[in-house]
Amino acid sequence: MNSKRRVFLKGTLAAGTVGVAVGAGLLTPSTVLASAREGFEAGSVSDALKSVMGSDSHDSGDITISAPELAENGAVVPITVESSLTGVTDIAILAAANNNPLTSSYKLGEGTKAYVATRIKMGDSSDIVAVLKANGQLYSSSREVKVTIGGCGG
Amino acid sequence: MNLSRREFLQVLAAAGAAGFSLPASARLGAAGKNPSDPYELPARGNVSILHFTDCHGQLLPVYFREPHINLGVAEMKGRPPHLVGKALLERYGIDHPGLLSHAYTYLDYVKLAEHYGRVGGFAHLATLVKKVRDQRPGALLLDGGDTWGGGSGTGLWTHAQDMVDAQLKLGVDIMTGHWEFTFGADRVREIVENDFAGHIEFLAQNVVDVDWGDRIFKPYTIREMNGVNVAVIGQSFPYTPIANPRHMVAEWSFGIRHGEMQDTVNNARADGAEVVILLSHNGMDVDIKLAQVVDGIDAIMGGHTHDAVPAPLEIKGPEGGTCLVTNGGSNGKFLGVLDLDFRDGRIRDYQYRLLPVFANLIEPDPDMARYIEQVRDQEVTYDGQTFNMKDALSEELAVSEDLLYRRGNFNGTFDQLICDALMEQVDAQIAFSPGFRWGTTVLPGMPITFEHVMDQTGLTYPAVTRNEMSGAMIKEILEDVADNLYNKDPFYQQGGDMVRVGGLQYSIDPTRSIGERIGDMELNGKPIAPNESYVVAGWASVQEQPAGNTGRKIWDVVADYLRDHETVSISELNEPKLRGVEGNPGVSSV
Amino acid sequence: MSSIRVRAQLSDGVTNVRALISHPMETGQRTDSGGNTIPAHYITEVKAKVRDREILTANWGPSISRNPYLSFQFEGASSGDTLELSWVDNNGDSDSTQVQIR
């Protein structure tokens, strides 16, 4: 049982958030942000989408999110988003339970596939939300990633 | 009747058999699913797979009691492996009492254990493997992992060399891993690249380097068997860096990776594979879901969850194909034998048997027996001390008045002993002990040896810790572990059992969601207060520098406790109050 | 030495790019052992170009992991073309590298 790890983390995280990822960016508004980057300050998925995509209304679409079911390390969670939709110009990846859900957004050039992979920090178990803009219309999909204490297995 | 070696040899001589005939008095029901000789198994078809898994370093025969609580929730409720005792026997048509009912269940455990004797042991397994193989030319022997530990003194002290040489002697062809990784990435690499080179293939499609995502091990191999191309894919335990210390495999990433699994199956088929076998350390519920979402796997030889499941589940895949999902038990108790009849491009028929390895009924292989004796009777240096392993392990620490066992969703009696030892030895109000599924059983009246203690605690991160925790944090830990056991989606389960507790009492409703399962937390009859602080002892922290490290190792704490007490009894088992599981065939009162 | 390691491989007309960047990606929320806040320091933008063609622009916040990884795919390049990858962080520091598509 790895209760000790949690104790250690509690001690190091001033915010008192139940984060397991060490220093995983328990995100409160950053200080140096240009206006174009206000999506990163938004406190909800909806506000972040309005900022980065111009709207938060979206349909479910044919989007595949690949991510571990259980994060090995909340500070490094690999996420891959891909879609068979055509005409995709923008992709956003959000971790709904982070204080600031928007992790990253991507503008795709012509001929660039609707595919992006990166690694993100997660403070706690969360839905990962992927939103795509294709021909001006927003589509989304989500998938749960659990951040767990660990230990005890086997 | 207690079958002695001498009696057994007499029976054998009379029968003129090759070492496998059963004495009449030990015989089970005459026909069908209760065969007169459990080892009489003529081959069928042209493709044969032999499989053992999760032996946890047990070179010698042991006692191992199967669980009386193995709850399934949601769609897993009542589905194998979540059947215990009578429910399991009814499902598979096995009579009780008998050899097989004793092998697969806890029913009348002590009486039947005294009657049938110990199970497993590599010398006995070796004889059985030879016999089964002789009838099956070209058969492959697969090792599902958890072979190098945890739960073994000799494994720990020889850095798994004891098991590596035993695997080579046994003739293992292919393996995958889990606890193997707790010896560290360097040691795994060293063994795979040197000892195993040209003999044993270590396969894992789901282990990649953390930077670029490149595979560390070969994902699959194709072997020709009686003119049929058989692919074996390896799947290591997906949650190794979560359930065990990540720093031991810091450069490697795991996960289920079912998308890559489909690609691997497709690649193997494109390479000419006609039959695809998955050697898996996922655990049975994960394997069942994997078989539902990945197309083209014919059979999964499964482990990790230690489920002794007598017959495969036939699971429909996404394209309508059938996958046979098996799980092979633990601690060297069983050898799984799968025969497939592959003709004209498809599998026409199959036969599967999970053969229990009863040491009294099988002649030990002399060569393996000599090896085991020699490897144990060896001087080693560990942690600055030099000692003879056999001498150290044979120390009798105390006598047990009760049956001591671990396996089950909640506290076993041996767990409770460990928790009692922790609380007393490091002066704590509450103890936590991991929900491992390994650890052998001690019968009432038997001396508890240091070997039994190492069976329960021998691992590479043994630090005992002592910390203050708030009541809220204790609840959070219980909720987190419970969700790893009872999440309704098996891909989100980690596969151990519930953390064992000393001092603390609680109730659990496995059918609810995280945050809502645990209730009624009490210490000495007083409710646990969220903001109050409690002293909690534990061990096997997965942190590199465990907080609250007392500097003591778990086996020393337990051994000292036993030496102090001389006799131990577990008058009342500290199991949580169960809610929401009425009628669930995964629980049975003892 | 560049802070960027990148691999760009062409297969069936699709270039698959995988990049690793050495960068602390500090959130501004952590404190050091002395209790002082470690200032935010993270990449805000990554750009990928082939000649003058903009392939991808990534806008990142501080919740992208330390030593970030980025992978993307595009069509229309030929073997031997040069892919340029560059980043800028919140301090105004930047780096870039070029790699031949193979």
C-alpha cells in the first residue's frame, strides 16, 4: 500500500488539491498571457472552447482519443487525438478536471492530417475532451483517464 | 488418508504406470468431469499449448487456499472468475469433496489439504510437463510471468537467478512479465539478453520506451507446430509502473494498448500466422474485454488475477470470431493444457484442462529436484549479511493455532497477522498491508517458518513506514484502492485485492462508484473523524524514498513479532461489512 | 546542441513527425525547497513548416509535460524535403531545428 506517496504529495502541494501528479501544474491563472491565450486561463471546458474555438456548442463526431486508462504518472499522460473527419482546421485537447482545462490547441495547415499526439499534466482523474473544428463546425469526444494512488497491485 | 511417498510408490508399482496412476482411495467420481486420473489426458488436434503462470518463485510444493471472496460487479457479477466455493463447483459440474474441488476451491480446506497434501513445486511440474509434452510433439510451454517473485526469499536473494535457471531446466519456450520488472529494467535486460538468449523468448507488445514510444521487447513470435504456423503475442502487466515502483522501470511505459494489440494481431496474421495465442498478464476481466474489442485472437492464456478457472470462456470478438479466455491460477498449483484441432484454415475443435499439480501424486523429476536442493543450500550476501538460504528459511518462528492464508478480496488471516505485527512493532493505531494475491498457506498446528514469512513479504521494496494520516486521507486511500478492484470497466482495474487493514473497521459496497463505496469507518468502536490524525503503519511503498521510512524491513518486523509471541491465533478475521452483494456468487461465508 | 530532437518519416505519402523538446515547462505553481515560487516557464507556441508551407501551429499552456512530445502527420511532402520546427516560450526564448524527411 502506497499511502505514503499521497502523504508526501499532500505535503508538497500547497494548494491542497488531491493531485497525485507531483507538481503536475495544478493550474491557476498564469500571469503573463496575451489576449489570444485567454483560453488557457479559462476555468471551464465551456469557457475555454468559447475562447479558443469561438463557440462551445459541439456535436459528437468520429474522433478517437488514445490515452492510458490509468495514468502511470500524472505529470506525463500521453494523449493522441485522431479523426477521419475531413476539412479539420483546429484541434483542442482539454483535461476537464484541471483548474484550467485547456492544455493545448492546434491549427492545421492544408494537407495536415487530423492527428496530433502530446503528453499532458493531470492533477486528478479526469475526462479528456478533444474538440475538432471541421468546415467551421465543432465536434467532440471524451475519454476518462484515472489518476490513482498506485501500489497494492499483484 | 494421508498419502505417504512410500504408499504412493507401492500403488505405482502395482499399477505399473509411469508415475501418474491414482490410488483407489484418492479417486474421484468415476467419469466425465471428475476423471479417475486427473493426469490422463490424451492429446487432441495438432496445436498444443502448455501454460503455467504466477508461480511467484515457489520452487517447492506449498499449500495454497483459494479465495472465499472474489466479487464481480456490473457485467462481471457471477461471471467466471467471480465464483467461489459451491457456486464454482456447480458451474463446472465438479463433485465435492474431491481432488478437483480441493484444487479449485477453499471448501473444507484444512481437512482436504491434510488429505491431499501440498501442491506445485518445480520438480513435480517438470515431470508433468514431460509427460504432457511427450504426448504432444512440438507443444509450446508458455510462462505467463510472476515467476521471479514476489513472494520468495531465494528469488530476492539471488536476484531471480534461482527461477531463471529453473525456467531453463523446465524448458520454457516463451514468457512475459510483471513482478519480473521489480528486479529493475537492467536486470530484466541482462537475463533476456544473456541467460534466455536462444532458449526463452521474452515477449511484450505493450512495453515501450517513455521518450519515443519504441518497443522494448519483441511483440510476438511465430512457431511452426505440426505444419501449422502459431503466433504467440506477449502482453505484460499493463499497470506495472502504477502497482509497483515506477522508478524501477523509469524509462519504460506500459498500458493495455488495445489499439496496438489489434495491429500486432494483424501483423502476425500478415506474417502467416494461422493460429494466434495471446500470453497475457492482464488479469481475467481485462482479457475478457480485450477479446471483445480485438479481432483475431484464438486463445488467451491468462494470469495475474490468480484465478483457477477450470474451463475457458468462449468470448465473441468484434467481428464474430471466438476467443477462448483462460486463467491459470497461481503458486505452481496448475498446468494449463490447450489442444487445438486446426484444419482447412480454422480451428475445428479444442480441449482444455487446468491440471492441478499434487505433489503426492507425481514423481518429482530427479534432475530438477537436485537443482532445487542445490540452489537453496547456498550461501548468499544480501543487505550486508552473508548466510545460507536454506538455513535462514528453515527457522521456526512460532506455531500457528489457526489456518493462515492471504488470497481473497479482503483480509486473509496471514494479512491480519502482518497487520498485527506492524501495529505492535512500530506502535501504530492502524496498519495497511498490500492486497497482493501471492503468499502461501500455513495449516493449523504447523510451525511458521521464516520461509512462510518470505512467501508473504519477499519483494524488492520492503521498507516499513509509519506516518500520520487524517481520517479523510484514509478514506480516500480505501476509495482509490476499491475503485482499482471494483471499477465497472475492467480496463480501469489494477488487479490486486483490497488493501488489508489492521485496527480500522469499515463497510464497503462494491457496486457503487468511487467516493461512495466506503462507510462506517471506525477505530476501537469510535468513528474515524475526517480531520483527526491517526498513526498508520504500512509497507511496500512504491515511492523511491518512502515517507515515514522506519528503516526496518517487513520480514524482520513480522519475524520479530512471531519470535516474541511463539504461538499466534487469529480469533476474529477483520473483514469489512459488505453491502450491496446479496446473492452474489463471488462471496461465501466460511 | 538543439533543444529539439525530431524524426520525420515518409510512408505511403504521409509524413509522420515525432519531436521531443528539452524544456522545463514550469507551471509557476511549484515551490522550491526554500519555499520560493519557481517562476512559470513554458513553451507557448510550436510551429512546423516545409519550405513556406505552414503544416501545424501548436498553442501550448503550462499543462503540457516537461520535455514535451509532439507528433503530427501531413501529406504532400517528398523524401528529401526539409521540415523546420521552432518554438517560443513565455520568456521570449526560442529555438528551431531542421530535419530532412526520409
